[in-house]
Amino acid sequence: MSENLQLNDAVLESAARGFASAAEVMRSGAAKRPPTPATLSALRAELDLYLRGLAVSRAALSDAAHSATLALADILAQSAELDAEIAAALPAGFVLGEAP
Amino acid sequence: MGAAGRPVPPSVGVLLRGTPRAGTVEEINAVSQYLTNVRYDAVQYVTAARPAQEAIAGLESAAVERLHARLGRGLFPGVAALEDSADEAKSAVQSYAAQVAEIHREADQVWASAERALGSIAAALQSIAQICDVIAAPFSYSWDTPPPAALPEPRLRAGAGPADTAGVAELISGLRDGYRTRWLNTVLEWQLELAEVRRCVRRWSELQEERLLCEGAVAERLGRTSVGELITVGAGMPGGRRRAIAVGLTGEIGGVRAGIRTTRTFHPELRELLDSADGAKVWDAPPAPAFVAEKWAGLDESVREELIRSVPWVIGNLPGLLPSVRDRANRELVAFYREYPQTLTPEQLTLVAEAQRILDDEARQRSPKPPIQVLAFDLSGPVPRAAIGYGDLDTSSHTTFQAAGMGSDAHTALPTWDVAARNLYEAQEALLPRFEGGGPGVVAWLGYDTPAMLPNSEVFRSDSASLGAGRLAAELDGMAAAREAADAGLPAIGVVAHSYGTTMAAIALTKTKHPVDSFVMLGSAGLDTEAVPSLGSLNVRELTPGQLAVFATSAARDRLAPTGAAQAERGLPTPDARALLGLEQRVPVYGGVIAFSSEGDPARGLKGTDGHSFVGAGKTAGIAGMTASAGRGYGDNETQALDTTARATTGLIAGPDGLDLVVTEAQPVVKIVDKHTGYVGQWRMPAERND
């Protein structure tokens, strides 16, 4: 655990939205895979494999951004829960000693 | 009229076999556009994710810090790799589109021209047939064999002409005058059109070759991108490509963090082999190879297997073990890195992909020619190192280590040295008698951190050479020790070095215990005169009494190597090496080297070397011979340099006689002090002549 704990819900939420947006870019995005052109050699198959590799890359990066979003959401939820738990664990108010 | 010869083909397609046309430029451009879009998406991705990463950097929490670090290690380098890959692929595809457009355009022209020429030939054929009919000459011409230019002697059909001789002569003369010019013009046109058809057939075939070359270049460029390398690394395993790409780019698969293992160097059983359970030092400070060979021979089979599987980096890189043993361990190592691509730097990934490509090529052959052995594979440092064997190094009769020079770190140089090693292997195989001994074995040795390319000044110092020399010396002695211990017979061991590799290899040969049988220097960048004061310092066998088997050549047009040697004040092994500005006169020449020509020998069909490269590329050599053109490097097929190298390393040169071999005379340098400025320089003294 770091020496200090400083979390900001607004920052976490904004960052999570940023990663969610990044995930969405890669998931849908503008790129639609075109058919591979006919070639003389095995290039067509290699090009097709390569384009599929790029699609896999996009999906992997989308997943990675999505998992960052989930991690941030988790931190947000856990920190709120932790805060609530700490609050619950604290005494409700000042306890006054009985008068002698 | 009776046409007995072959008629004009009914279609151009009969002559223009195959096709250089495939697909459309529009389809290729659509792929290029897709790649542009992928790159654009990558930029958009970063635009969305980067501020998010920067925002959480300001928070203080262990969980956030871990996430931040994870993003820095995986997600951002991953998207950068995707962006670069898409960019490089787009550039390759765009070039390809332009080339295809040009090939298609020319193919259309060739087709149309051949069609037109065939039409003209058909007309000529018909015209000649008509003339033959009129002059009663035999007609037996094929479309591709035009008749002679001279009109055949006209004749008259029986009963068709006048009865008197004078009348006949007059009629024949009339026919001759009437058709001679038409005949001649028709034949000339026929010949020209036939030449055009032949040109079209030749060009059609060339266009197909050019198209295949273009396609090969695109495939190669795709394969050298990060995504391409991950595709190679993941090939052959179920779901391997998808996993390699996902894990290699992001360290995750399906949003789940991929586990990481590291290569181990510790195993209790290593004590039996190294006198230590930790094998971390086997690359830089390996134990004596003879000791290793002896200890390995005494281990139980089960222990050997356990070590190969558990500590492959140690066993794979341990001089003194048989190449087949090291190969097994190193293949385990390559497989390990394929499993964990997220642990690799871009340089390491490149080397793993290249090694895998070589192994995949081997696996595709039913009887690999030559078989491959991964003799060394090390990704422990920032610069990856490797040595790939070609042939069966356990049984080879001749084993040659090829050492690379400046700018030849394993990850960048393996493709070139893969070609070079195969070239030498084939050249040696052609020279060695079949069925005698174990045949050749060649090692592409890329086992050191080579100095960077100029203008970096590392190449002028011997630091890299000294570091590499220790390792090469261990490998050379290791090969001898392993073969000796296995009772497999000692091969003739040779060292072939290029450029700065000669600087390194020469130092290595001052450190070995086992003498090598030959040492060949190609385009030497000079030898360190302190480490190697004379050839007598080199542990190389004698060819004849007093004559070491040390060979060297420097191509006349290679001005780079001698200039580098002069700048570094290193001695040259050949007196005729010419540096820029005559700088070679500042450094000494070693005596006793067998110098040979690399200028080519047309009588034997051998080409000359026209630049410094080991494997040439491009249409022309570089300025001052900085690079060699395609097929004209020192290690290219059918060059005089490769031919003599193959002969020298297979023991087919018994002495300095023949093949234009000359033994060099030592030319030392003298110090010259300018009494006005105090500047101290040095200048070469000409060789002393006894005649």
C-alpha cells in the first residue's frame, strides 16, 4: 500500500470513461476489413492473415482498455465501501464521562 | 495455295503463358485505406486513454499505481506497436499498389502489342501464301519462321504459260519484278513483328517474375512489423497466433492478465556440471569446455533430460556440449519465449520471430536441407545474441563459424547471415566428396554486441571485439571438446569473419586452446595490433611448414573497411586494401597472410565483389563501396570471394600456389614527428624486397 491514500471519485470516473471510450474506439472504430485482393503468390493468404492479426490486435487493445475501466470502477466501488466501513467503525460521537 | 507450316496461334494466350495480372489496384488501395483507418483508430485510442492514464497518475493509492504501471508496460506500448505496424504495412501495400498498377499497365500493352504483331504476321503469312500461289513456289512457312528475304524463283504451272521459251522468260521476269519488292517488304515486316512477339513473350514472363518479387517484398515487410512477428511467433500452436498477439501487445488475453514465468538458471543438478548450482554466468564466463564435456558424459540420462527441460538457457548456451543437446535446449527456450511474448523487448521479439521463421522453414521440409541447430540463444541482456547452425554439427567433417561485423546484432542481422550461412554451406557441399565424412556444417555466429553503424565511433575501438572474442573462443574450444568427448571425431574447424568481425575473431584466436584449421578474413576492418601483434599470435594450424592457414581478401571497390581500419589505426591483413584519401598508408600490413582476389574470375563464372556488404542488395553498389549490389557481396553465391572461402575452409587449398594467392609481406609503420608542430603521425614502410 502506498504511504498515502488519496483517491478522487471524479478523477476515477473520468479516467474510467476515458478507457471505456478507448475500448469502444477499438471495438467498433472506423475500420472494416476489406476483402484481400488476388495475388500471384501466397501473398493473398499472408495479407489475409495479417489483416486478421490487426483485427485481433484491436480486440486485444479494446479488452485491455475495458479491463482498465473495470479496474477503476472496482477501485471506485471498493474505496466507497472502505470509506463506509471506516465510517461505520468510528464511534458515533463524543462519549462524555459520567460526572463523579 | 496450300499452307503446310504452322498457322498463327488462334489467341495471344497460347503464347503469353500465365499472367502477371491478379486482383485490381482498387482492391489493394482498399487494403491501404483499411490500414490508414487502423492507424487512425490507434491514434484515437491513445487520445482517449492517455489523459485517463495521466489523470490517475496524480492519485495516491497502491491499486492505482499498479494499474498505472500495467498500462505503461502493456497497453500503451501495445497500441504504439499496432500503430507502427499499420503504418509500415500501409507503406508496403501502397508501394505494392503502385508497382501492380505499373505491371498491369505494361501487361496490357504487351498483350495488345503481341495481339497486333500476331495479326500482322497473319496478314504477312497470307500475303506470302498468295505470292507463292501466283509464282508457283512451294509454300511451307510457319508463322514463327519467316521465309528468306529473296523471292523464290517464279515458275509457271504446266500448260499455263506461253509455249515459246522467250515468252516464258519474259513472263517469269515479269513475275519476279512484280513481286520481288512486295515479298521483301512483307518478309521484313514479318521478321520485325516476330521479334516483337518474342519480346512480348519474354517481357510477359519478366513481368510475372517482377510481380512475384514485389509480392515477396510486401510479405517480408509485413513479417518484420511487430504484429507480423507476433503472428510468426504464435504460428503452429492451437490458438497460438491470437494468444501471441493479445499477450504480446497487452500482456492480457480476454481481459485476464497472462501469467509470467522467467527463464531459470538455478538447478541443484548443475553442481555436477558447473561446480555451481547457478548457471547464470555460462555466457560471459563459461567453465572450461573440456571440463563440461567430461562432466556431461558422466551424468545420468534422466538428469540430462531434466536439465534440458528445466534450465534450457544454461544448457543451450553451454560450450562443451554437443550441438544437438544445445539445440534441444534452445528450441525449448524459443518455445518458452513464444509462450510469453509479453516479456520480450521489440529487439527480442524480432529475434524470436526470425528464429521461428527459420525453424518453420525447416519443419516444412520432409528432409531438411540443411538441418538447423540452434547453437546459442540468449535474450538475457539488452542486445539479443544467437548462433544458428546449418548442417549436423554433431557429425560434420568441416565446421565453419561465420562471424559478423559492425551493425550486425542478432535481431537485425540474422536474415542476412541466414542467407550467407546457407550460401557457404552449399558452396562447401559442392566441393566436398559425397558420402565421405559428415559433410559441412556452418554456424551463423551472432554472439556478441556488435558496434553500431557509422558515424557512431564504437567501431574504431576494440571494446566490443574483446567482449565478443571471449565468447567466440569458448565456442570454438567448446565445439572441439564436445566432439572429442562424444567420440564423434574432430571436424576441421574454420572461422570466416567479415569487417569488424575479423577484429573480434582475430582476438578470439589468441585466446583459444584448440587451434582452428583455417581463418578467412573478408573485407577486414583491421586487426588490433596490440592484441594481435603478428599472425604468430593466432592459434591457427599451418598449411605448410611456416605458413599459417590465414586467408584474406579486400575488394578493390570496398573502401569502407580499409578506411575504418585506418581511422582506428588497426593493421590490415592485405596490402592492396585502399582507404579513402590514401589513409591505409597510416597503418601496417600483416605479413604471412595468404591474400586472394575477390575481383571475380569470368573464366570460372565467378563474380567480383563490388562493395563492403557480406550479402549484396540493390541494383548498384553504394558510394565508395559502402554497400555491395545484389549478388556481389563477399558471401554471395558464385562470387570469387565465396568460392575461395569455401575452398579454404574445406582444406582444398594446400598452400599459397594457385587461385591467384599471394603471401603478404609485413609492412610496418614508422612514427613521424613534425619538428615544427610536434605532431606525431605514422606511415607505412614498403615491404622489404629480396630481389
